[in-house]
Amino acid sequence: MTHLGIFGAGRIGGEVAFLASINGLCDRLVLHDSYKPLLKSQILDLEHTGVDCEITTELNEIKNCDVCVFAAGSPRDPSVKTRADLLAANIKVAHEFSSHINSFSGILISITNPMDVNNYMLWKMTKIPKERCIGFGGQLDSARFMSNLKKRGIPGNSIVMGEHGEFQVPVFSTLKGEVNEPLRDEILKELRKASMEVITGKGGTVFGPAYHIYQLIETICKDKRTIVPCSAILDGEYGESNCSLGVPAKIGKEGILSIEEWKLDSWEEKHFREAAEFVRDLCSGVNI
């Protein structure tokens, strides 16, 4: 069984804890949140399910977990234009989190926005091997992409690469039919605002991210070794370095087992380069 740590037990962190415990994926939860009334309420709510899962709030035990999810920080709301706008506030939380996972030997999943930057900076701060630092976002972006394609009657399966934000890169070249550039640009524009439609209506995204984070944890814990779109620290892959970007990666119990290097067409290549430059610039402005 799995010992799961969640740093930030709010809307999404709490839902992930619920899914992991109710589905028997973990037998021990280490939960932390800076707002203690919320933390207490989340624990009580979990206990009231009757699920046999040990729950502790001992923060020093988070470094001993098999998988740890970094979910703390300021969430995006209707007043926040892009995920990157959260960097100044949330990088401070990442610094705090890094101090609690010294000698951490498990798999780190970063979901706090701007996720790609936080994933990269946590790797720099903690010296955890890059294969064990996984940024979440690509699964959710890809699900939104597939939903968009389905509504348009465009067949096939594909993923979203690049940044988890304005510089995401939907991959069209793996689809069976040709999608022209004007339509690609239109779909990309819709994908960029997909999360805000949910946030405006209900205050934040929950079901989509929580479900896919649970799926990622399951892929790790059950050593599924399947291809998952996630943010990985690049070291020459796709010709990029010094950043964390969404790419297709084989995931198992040891984290990122390999990065799949797909051949991108000219439209995808252009947008991927822009994503790398954007994330790299954000990372270079962070002092650690």
C-alpha cells in the first residue's frame, strides 16, 4: 500500500485525499494545511466516510511518503488573469514546502500554479532527481482538448504539451485528419479560457484536476508504465533545457521512466519554443 502526503488540503488537495482513500489507493495519509480549521474539517469529513485509512498531520512525516502532492498556495480565481500571475505569491509557499522534504525519496507531484515553474524550482531547491519531479496539468489540458475535438467532430486522440497555461500546445499532427492553422488557432484560444469558464461559475476547478491527479498517483503506485502528458524537467529533450514543460512521458513507480520525443510539425514546434522561452524566463527571475 501507499503512504500519500498532501501539502495543501484545500479544494483540490482534499478531493485527491478523498479519492485516494475511498478507492483504497493509500492506507496512510499525511495531510497539511496552513489553515487549521480547514485541515481539521477535511480530516473529520474523511473519517466520516468510514474508510479504513490512517490520517496524520505530523508534518515531519511528509518526507517519508511514497508520493507527495504539492497543492498549497493561492488558487486561481476570476481576478487572476493567468496562472503565471500567481508566481510571486506561490513561490514563497514552494520555498516553505521544500524545507519539509529534505531527504525525500518518493515521487513529488507539483500542481500549484504556475505549475511548470514550481516543478522546476522545487527540483532546484530540493535536489530531488528530476525523474521523480512530475508536474501535473497535461492530463487535464489534454482532456479539455479531446472534449473540444469531439464537439467539433474531429476524430482521433491527442495530447497537450508545453506550458500549463497560455502557452499550452495542443498536438494536432497525431490526428488522423488535417486541421488547418486558422482552426488550430481557434481551438487554442478556446483551450486557454477553458478553466476560467469553470472558475467563473463555481469559484474553482475541482472534479477535473482531482480525477486526473488521482489517475497519475495510481499510475505511479501501480507501476503502470503508461504514457502520460506531464511536466518534466528537460535536459536536451526536444532541444530544450533549464525548464519544466509538458511532454509525453512513460510513468511508473520510479517516476518518469522516459520522455517520448514526438516529431512536431511547424505550428506545434513554433508554439513549443514559445512555451519553453516563457517558462525559462519565469524561472530565471526566481531567486533560491
